[in-house]
Amino acid sequence: LVKNHLDVLKKVNLFALAIYGLIVFPKVLGHIEVAVVDFFEKLRQGINPVPTILAETFISLNNCRKKGEGRFIGYTQLLNVWIFSHFWKVEHTSFHMFSKTFAPLETHVEKDWPKDVTEQHWVSVFQNLRTEDITWRAHWIRPSVLLYKCGNQDSVPLLGLWGGVGYAPLMVQRQFAL
């Protein structure tokens, strides 16, 4: 459908919608939900997708934690980048954060990460994590003003496509070493 479409702009939009529907928000395998189509239309109007992607990631992680099992339904590649950028101490070059051409995701893809890691290895990694094993603030994040409170509430609500979650300020403060 996408490959054979005559209109190049529509071809690009269909491809982008497929990425959002099948990779970023994979609710039902092989299908794109109506909520994703609505969200995609809002993206074309200029909204920032980051809070929604974070909300859906947190909601899915919370659901897995509460049930003690289950399938993570979310952007697994994003979670992978976050885990590798926070749980493994690697040599960082701090000047990257001031470079306009630095792309953290491209750098992540180019690194030689461990291959064929078993599920048992991941279980062991998470069970044995210590505070000193975790980098609370990724080296490439630029220092900026943080939203860590909403009105009188001690959390920031993040609204996803299928629900919402509160992002706690203490987690933000620790992550950004404040």
C-alpha cells in the first residue's frame, strides 16, 4: 500500500503512521489502533509526542510490575536505549551535550552492545542492581528547567493514549541529580 502510492507526501505519512502504530504504540500486534491515528493527526498539528510516549511506557511498566508478569506493550527500542544509557557505566564525552550535531540514538546504535543476552541474564541484572551501577542522569541530557510539580500536586500527570500516570518529583530529582 505505502510502496505503490503515487503521492509522495501521503506515502511518507502512511509510513510514519505505520511506525507510530506498529512500533511506538503496539497495542495489538499487526494492527493500528484508532487512538494512534487520532494522535498522529495531532502530531501533524505540532504537538510534542514525548509526554504521550513516556506515559504509555510508564503505564505498561507499571502494569507488568503490578501483575508480576505480562508482556511489555510499548516502544521497546526506547526502553532498550534508556536501560543501556543508565545501567552500564560507559565512557562519555561531556562536550556532546553542547553539540548541535550530536545524536544520542545514532551513537547508541553504533556502539558494540552485548549480543544474544538471555532472559536469565536480564533477571540477574535487575535483581542485582545497586545504586552505584545506575547513572541517574544520561550524559547527553542538557541541564534545563524541570517540571516536577503540577499546581499543588506533588506529581506531574502524563497522559497517554489509553490512560494516564503520575510522574513523581522525587524520581525526577534523583534522575537529574538535583
